[in-house]
Amino acid sequence: MITGSIDYCAIGQRLRAYRIAASLRAEDVAESLKISRAAVYRLEKGEIVKIETLERLASLLDTSFASLLGIDTEYYSSGDGFFERMRQLEEQSTHIYSHFDPFSFLLTSSDYLAHLGMMLNESSESIAAQRYATSLSILNERKTQFYQSVPKVINLISLRNVERFLHIGLVGNLTISPGKKSERMLLARKEIYHLIKLIEDQAYAPTIAITEQAIPSIAFQIFYQNKDALALAMSPFRLGELPNITTGIASITSSEDAIKRYRHLFDKLWQNSAKDHKAIDLLKTTLENF
């Protein structure tokens, strides 16, 4: 039997994320473990009794027993499982510190998900469109959940990333026709106008800042529940221009040292960044330059 102060719900959430990452249905897991599909869903709700079950699941899902327990770093080699884990953590969080390239998906317009699907299909014609369906569905859930629960997200955005976003446009590859390229650059401009409106609509302390400083190439997000740090997520996946959600290794850790170092980096960059009207002026000037 499993005993002690173990967060069963969190284990269940990781099980679900790893199952999605492995492209397995609940039926597939049930068949491998010789249990019912309903039992799989109970496991993903945290109803876990035998440690042997977790060991078998770790082997099936190609992860470690320690990662399932949350005492080791979680690794995700595809966007599907990582985005699901992000959704879970966002659901639990009261505030989040975020740096994504070019900026957080949660800040994009309501049209962006359709644009992302278009770019993903362009980025790899050899991969069937349904390959991206799970990720797009989870991203849609994340956006819906964000507007329903509204955890406070403090967003650090690199001006260099915005410039590249405007220069390249919403494209999946660089071989599209000049006419399409112009159309996609206009779509990118609309997203920056949407970003400006979000800054203008801020009713409280600034939650979006634009930095002109050098910024890490790896995207990261730090999750908090009140004063308690939940986790640090680091991602190689891109949801902007030339997107990638299939190649790379994302990681999630609850290491206090890792969270402290990334928060220190975030605070240092945030302190000297443009906010409120200064951020708006910087983005408008950038739009004029393009």
C-alpha cells in the first residue's frame, strides 16, 4: 500500500499528462495493465492504492517512478503532454511569471489558434493534420480556462522577439509566396495591436512588460499558489512564427533552487523593462518601423 503525505491528485495529473504525451488512449493503458478503462480514469483522479501500479505505469509511459511521484524532474518530448501539464498547473495557480517567444499564448487573440493550426500544417506537410489536433484542443482549453479563472499572469516580452515576429509573419515555413507572406505579416501586426490593447486595458498593476535586454532563448513559466511556488516549466516548443510542438524536450521541476534562480532572472529583467504607456509607445514605434 502507498502511505505517507503523498499528493495523490498531482500524481494522477502527471499520469494523464504522460499518457497524452505517449499518444495513448485510456483504453490502451487499460489493456496493457489488464484493468478497466474506468480504473484508468480513477488513477488519473489520484485514486491510487498499490505502488506496483505506479511502477508498471512508469514503465508503460516511458518515464521514471520518481517523476510520477513528483520528486524528480518531469520530462516531455512532445507538446501534447507538456501543454496538458501546463493547463493543470495554470488551473491551480493564483499567479504566474511567464516568458515565451514571442509572447505567451494566453495573450494572443481569439483568432490565433486557427492561425497556429495553419502554421503547423505548413511547417511539416509530411505530418497529418490530425497529429496536431490534441495539442490544439489542449491549447484551446488553456485559453478558455485562463479567461474563466484569471490567474494573474506577469508577462515578460522581448522586443527582439516581437520584431522577428513582425518581420517573418505568421508562417509555418519560409517558402510561401510573397503574396501570402504579406498577408501573414498583417496577421502578425494584428496580434501586436491586440497586445497593445491588453496593456491599455490593464486595470491594476502592470502585468505586461517589454524588455530591450538580451533574454534567454528558452521559454519558461513559474507557477505560484499564493506564496507557495508550485513548479518551474521550461520549454523548447514554439507557438509563434515557424512553430514547433513535436521536437524537443520540455521539463517541469519543483526544485527550490531552480525556481529561485529563474525568479531572480525574471525580476532583474522586469525591473528595467518598459511598462504601461512606455511599453505601448515601444510597441507602436516598432510597428511603425515595420
